[in-house]
Amino acid sequence: MSSEAFRQVDEKHVSSEVDHMLWSPKIDLVALSNVQGEVILHRLSWQKVWTLAPPEEGETVGGLAWRPDGKVLAVGYASGKIRLCDIENAEVLHNINMSKRITTLNWISQVFTGSDSWSTEPYSEDGASDFLPKLQPLNKSYGTISKGHQEENVEDSKKLKDQKELNLLLVGTDGDMLHTFAYGIFPTAEVSVSVLDGSEIRRICSASISQDLHCLSLIVESRSEQSDDIDYYMLTYDTMLLASRHKELRLLALKYGQITTLIGYLQLTIQQMSEAWEDILMTMDTKLLTFAEQKQRSLSGEMTTVSNDFLELLLFGTLSPELQHFLEHELTEKRLKKLGHSIETSYSNIQKLVVKHLQSVSQAIVYHLSDLGGMSLWYDKFGVLGLDTAMLQKAVDMAGSFVITTSQLQQVIDGSIKNFKAFFRWLYVVILRLSNQQPPAELSKMTQHDVNFVAEFLKENFVELSPTESAKKNHGFKLEKVGQYLKKKDLLYPPDTSNNPWVQYLNSSTLHKDNDVLYPVDHNKSLIQIQDSLETIIEEALKTPATVIGQSLICVCTHHLFTLNRSEGAKSRSPVFCQFMHNESKMLYTVFAADFMPSDSFFILRQPTDSKRATEDSEIIRIVVGQLGRSDINTSNTSDSERCSHHQVLDVAVYDEHTLCVMLQEDRDDGNPVLIQLPLSILAGVPYTRLKTTENVTSLPNIKQIDVGPLLNEHNYRHLENMKAHSFAVSGTRKTATVLFSSRRRVRIFLMDAEEEDEEDQTLDESEIAGTGTLDESQSETGVNDSQPMEEGDEDKENSSSLIGSDGEH
């Protein structure tokens, strides 16, 4: 019987109204977004895996897309932000910022058919790991370091390690721009969309690219301010450049991923250096601020400073009353040792960050940028994609300048540590003598160099606080020699290179001027200034391919699909669109309802992926669903009078490339929703209508219409009792459908191939998710108990048992 066609396995509540649902293509996981902007990941058993809060309060989700391998989820927000999330722990791997609201996301992988297969030839895999030192994990003792930057993620924080075939994330927004990102990371194309009549494009409703990368299809919405009409167009683009240079694009995308990983690592390293530097300032201020305040209160007539008191003690051995009290009662020998150890540790941390992390990552950036520069010289393969040799050379020069500046900083740190140790050794001897203790012989002797170190330390690092500055809690102690490199302004104490033989040689030589091998260095710029310049020029150099490739995409066909009246659909759902590739026939299918939902029918439009044939060989057919069930099959429990003779379409989705899923509503007062699987094979003998015009194609009088109701057998549909349906999400890979109630607060879960599931106890393939921590437990799809139907009035109640603690509790 048809009521047993698809087996219901569960019925669950959700905490807030659901906006989007999307099943993973590989794992039994479904992603939901709700009206609060949260994204929640559930297992098939409805066990909650994690919840991702919105970037800011009040943001809503505009679209979801799974990377084809199921390991990364893309979330697009109404603010224009896009997050790529690791399904393991919801860690945000990558952020993209669009200027307008995200309206659609679609992530499509390249597929080879026939005798073709994926291969890296004629290129070899990147061997950078054989030449570059491995990046060391950053110290997680600092609170700003996220759990994502653990040891296993340092080299592959974008999760690109095992990516083979090219895949593209298509991003549609409000307005007339489509953006594509290779592996969800590398900006591959920015397409400016327009229609023949010149009307304004308001948003992109759907975007898909054929899996052979030959054809891009868009559904766009156009509105007129002068009328209430909403026009929908389908645009077809020739993407031959993408198809012919997919291997080169893959290499560029992987390079881009490596560079962005290194830039992120560089930012975290400098952030830790700044924190360690602040630790020194705060530690010194804690001890010296009291002394400075005492001097401010005791000043009368003669103005003296903290640094002057220390200099008088160093040169003449005289102590001011305030300094003596400070050394004897505030600082003391024990506290001085603790203070010195704390500051030495912070200095050591900065030095380690420079030597172990900063220099390694900056050298790796130079390597990869140089690699890209070499690629750009091969114009026919890489230069044609938009790589600019001159801009990449500027990026390499800036990266080289950064490497040199890190070396200068290392020398400054070495000198500062010498001054610091000399100052604390001298101060330790002074405190011992004040307490009538005999200092060790090796400490009591000071050379002229030691005196110079101490004097230089006092001169450079002590600054007197004014009452106004003290009220603002400004630092009374500074480390300008080191700290100046960590500020966004020119150096106060640039390194003296006048006696450097290499610099003298370069200044006297005219042969080496503007040599690409020698990196130009501005000795007056801080490390932060050079970092900002480096990131800016890298962004400029690597965004040109998106512009060049976008301009190469040519619109070869425009179909005006249909027109709706805006006022009529004010309280209705927008039309639905879905697009998919049929690889065997190399046809790109577009399925849509030409009305606000629910609709009386839907259309299937197909066109070849060969863009040259897109206009001539595009075909369309109208689908209606009347009385369900084949007339040659005897249905024992349903009389003809009880069978609905017409159904309205609530939602349409792609189950797999051979099958559509359709959510129907019986067109009568007490009608039930109906979930059907529509094999495309039942339309094999039905002639489609050839599109000979691009004007309002759905209103053409000669479009072939077919009623598929009588063509379906009892295993192709199921009536859903005791519910009102809103929409659904399906997965042909996982053989699953999730139907959302009209309240959007409850779902029913079905296994679509019920007979097959009864025969075989299929479990989650552990090999697909091995090593993914919280997602590595195999779960039996048949182990989930069928739920009893709930009353519609219970939809708003929170079901505390809906989130099952473990798979073993079913």
C-alpha cells in the first residue's frame, strides 16, 4: 500500500522556527537554520552534534551548502557574511565578507564521465612541505588562541589537504553579482549579471554549474519600481575558461589556501607578541606606578623624574627618600627576583615567537608568492587566468621586506635583553646593600659596558606620568626599542645601518638597483605597518583572477521564465527553484514552480551543457499531479471516490540525478500532504517542447503538459497523516527525507528506500568519517524507533527527549 512506501523513523520538535534544512551528501547529518540565526547540526537519530551562534545578534541565515565531501558546511547570512565550518566541532575555518545579503549557496564538485578520470598531469603535487620547515603549534596558554589552531590544524587550517577534483562554491546575493570560490576559499569568478531588457536585477535566486564545468545557469529576479510585477529569468553562461583550465585553477586555489593559512598564522603570532609585550609593561607598571605617584605627591619646587632618581643612583650613588623607601619596602629582594623572572619570561616568549614562528611563516609566504610569480610567467596556462606578474613581484618584495624586518627585530630584542639583565643585576646589588647584605662578587663588579647598558635602559624605557596621563592609566614604563615594531606608526628608533658593509655596498653600486633578487627595505616602518601592506598587496594580487575569469564568462542564452504580481504573493512563499546535472546525457535540469507556493504545477527545463546548443536545444515540460496511482493496479483500501483528483505542489527537491522528490497537498479541505518520488525515467517517452523563444516561456500555449499521477505506482508516494507540511529536505545518498511541519517547529524523518532498509541493516560507513572525533560513531539507520504521531497543538512544546544523548539510547 502507498501508505507504507516510505518508512517513518522519527518525529521531533525543534526549539525555534526552521528557515533552511540541508542533508549532508556523505554522512547522516542534517543542518538546520532557525529564525534566530542559529545553525544546528543533527544526526539522523536527531542527536544534536553542535550549535553555531550567529556572528551578531539578530542576523539570519540566507543559505546553507555542504562541501561535496561532507566535511565542511558553508553558512551564508543576511549581513553578507559567509562562514565555512568544520563539521567536527563547528570551528570557523574561513570567513568571507560580501557587501550584500546572501540569497543562495550551492557547492558543486567536478565530475568526470566515460573514460576520463581525475589526474594531476601534467603537473605534480605541491612539494612545499619537503622544503619548508613545519610550522610549530602556537602556545595555547594565551586566551586568544582558538582550539582550531592545534597541532593537527597548523598546516591545514582550511581543510584542503585531500581535495582532488575541483569544486566550486556559488554565492548569490541581492543585486546583480554572482561570486564563485574554488574549494570555498579562492575567489574564482565575479560575474556581473544583466538581462536583455535592461531591467534591474534584484537578487539571484538559484545558481548551478554543470559538473563538467562547461555551463553556468542562474535564476534571477527582476522587479520594477513602477509596477508590482516580478520577473524571473534564467541565464546561461559559457564557462569554457573554467573547463579548460580546471587543473590550473585547482593549483591556484590550493596555493591561495596555503597563503591564507600562513597569513592567519602570522596574525596570531604577532598578536601573541603584542600580548607578551603588554605583559611586560603591565608588570613593570604595577611596581613602578606607586613610586611615580609618591614622587608626584612629594614634588615641591624642584622637578625630578623617576629616571633621574635612578640615574643619580647609578652615577653618584645618591638615593632620594622616595626611591630608598620604594627599594626597601615596595620592591624588596624577593619581589625583584619575581619581577625579573616574570619580565625575562615575557622577553623570552617574544624572542621564541620571532625565531620559531614569525621567521618561519614569513619565509614560507615568500616561497609561495614566488611560486605564484613563476606560474604567472606561463601565460597560456596561468597568466590567462589573471595572475599579474608585476603585482606578484611587489607582493614578494613586501614579504621579503617583512623577513628582513623580523631579523632586525630579533637583533633589537637581543640588545634589549642585555640592557634589561644589566639593569636588574645592578638593582639587585643596590637592594642587597641597602639591607646590609654582601652581594656576590660576580655581581658587585660593573664594567663600563654594564653602566652603559643600565643608563641606556633607563633612558629608553622610563617615562614620567603627568597627572592627566596617570588618570587615563597610561603606561609609565615603555619598551620602545621592541614595542615600536608592534605599533601602526613609524619607528622612533630606526636601526642604524650607516656602518653596515652590505648597505654601504648597495648604496655605492648602481648595478644592483631595482634588482628583483634584492628585497627593498624601509627601515623606518614598523613590523605591523609592513604586515598591513603585505596583506593588502596579497589581496590585490590574488583577487585579479576573479575579475578576469568573471569577465570571460559570456551569457549565451536568456529565458524569461514567468512574471508574477508582487501584491498577490505578499503572504505566500516565493517560487521554488532547483537545478541539477544529469551526467549521462550531459543535460542541465532546472525545476521550478511558476507561481507563489503552493502551485498547481511545476516545470522541468533541460538544456545541454554545451553552451553552443543551449539556445537551440533547450526543452521544457509542465508537470501536474492528478489522481495518484496507476489505473492498472487494484488499490484495495482506497475507493475511487476517496482518491483526490488534483494536488498542489508545496516543494520540489532533487533526490539524485535520476529522481525528483515532490511535496504535494491534496486539493481539498481535509487533504493530507503527499510525499512522492518522481523518477525521470517515467518521462522518457514523453516529448518535451522545444523552446523557440526566450519570451515568457511558461505562458507559451504549446508547452506539453503531463499528469504524472497515474504513472506512479504505490511505492512512489506516501500520504502523510495528521500533519500540515511546509517544506522538506531530501538526500538520495543517505536515502532520507525530512518533512517540516507548517508551524516550522517540528519535523518527520523518513527512510525513502524502506524495502531495501528492511532487508539490510545499513549502518553509517565508518570509513567515511574515520578520525572525526564526535562524528566517528557508526549508527544504525534501522535502530531508530518510529515515533507515535503527535497532535498539532503540541508543536510549541519543547521535547526534552528530542536530543538523544547517545546512539545507544535509542
